[in-house]
Amino acid sequence: MSNRKLNLENKALPELSFRLLSISSSKYEGDWTSFPHSHRFTEIFFIKSGTGYMQIENETVPVEANSLVLIGAQVLHTEFSNSSDPLDYYVLGVEGLKINTDRPAEYSIVNSSVNSPTIRLCFESILREMHSKQQCYEEICQHYLAILILLICRKDYVSYELVDPQNSSRECHKAKRYIEENYHDKITLSSLADNCNITKYYLSHQFTELYGKSPIAYLTEVRIAAAKDLLITTSHSIEEIASITGFSSSSYFSQTFQKMCHISPQQYRKAHVVL
């Protein structure tokens, strides 16, 4: 008789708190309309067969059988299939998962050929459990998802972190407060995103979804509101007010003021200052 026993190392294991939201199975059949879109959650694509490409923000990425595509929350993307070799793929929606990459847009392309049978099994098992909805299927799906994520992250250039599903709103609130408190400084979308520790694509799309306008549009509104107050309550020149409120030049300030208020700064001051 032979016997071999292997023990797990006695160490604390991280709690995996991301959550599976959905799974879909799609195949191109000639009736596919592609348009850029984004989601509040991360998506994980597994290409079962076929060829095509994905448009992710401003990048075009070819995909084929066994490609894994991980796309972060609020990243614009869409899929295009070759009609002669149609794409057939699975997609998971995952909440609370952030993919770490070096790209400006939060996404990663992984060739999963080595582990493709196991990875595909995870997708198929999740789909089967979601269809059957037998007892404890939610927990089983969640465990399959955890296995999938860990298999993906075995590759040394892919990593992830857990995020609160509500972080996007908190990050946008932080960006909004930062604008209101620092509008007089030089602020760009990149610097604002760096301050909030998120990508500028994620910030732009999430901020717009939450407040109905882009971060830069809101920054301009705050600056114009501050300029209106200075025009009425001080004797500062137009050049001084432009500088105080963060505009790069007095001419750009005047053009922006005219566009937003339908009146020039001088006319606004004259109409509101009480002599």
C-alpha cells in the first residue's frame, strides 16, 4: 500500500468578496449591432470559438478562441465578429472586482490556452448552475467564480483588487469635493483621477452617470459661479478674476463666460453691481 498526504500551509487565506451578477452566452448570427457601452461592474469574456476584435476605449484588440478579456467598470467597449468565423463566447458580470493593469483604460487580454479546459469548465459550470437553479446554486456559482479569478491571476502580469461596489459613488463625491475646494488650481481629468486613485476613463463615465455632466464640465460651472460672485462683490479686473478662478487666460474666461451665461463678464458686472 502506498499513501501520499499533502497538507495546506497553515496561513490565513484572503476573503474573496467580489460577487457574480450574471452570465450570458452569445454567438454572432448576422443580426449583431455593435455600439460602445459600459457597465458599473467588471466583465470577463471567454471566447469559445471564432475570431473578431474588441474596441476598448480608443484601442482595437483582436480576439480568438481561448482569449480571455477582462474589462473594468465604466470602460467603453464593444465587440465585432468576423462574419465568416463568428464569435461564440461567454460573459460574466462581476461586482466588487477591479483589474489592475498598466494601461490607461482598465482592461486585460489573456491567452488562456494552457488552462483553457479548466477555465472553460468554470464558465460552463456557472451557466449550468444558473439554468438549473438547484439548492445552493448561488454559492456554487460564487465558488466557481473564485476559482476562475485565481486561475486567471496565476499569470504574473494579471492581478486584481477587491473594491466596495459603492466605491464609484464615493470616488465621484471625492472628485466633486476636490473640484469645489480647488477649482482655482490647475485641474485636468488625469490629475483629478490620480487624486481619486482611479483611471480617468472610469471617473469620467461614472461621474457623468451620477451627476449628468463630465468632471471638467462641472469644474467649469464651479469656476463660472465663483467668477460671478467676484464680479459682483469685488473690483478685481477681468484678468485677475480669470486667474483667481483657475482659467488659463482672460480671453478663454470671457469666451467661456459668454457661452454659458449669454452675456460678457463686463455686462454681467454692470447689470448686477448696485451703485
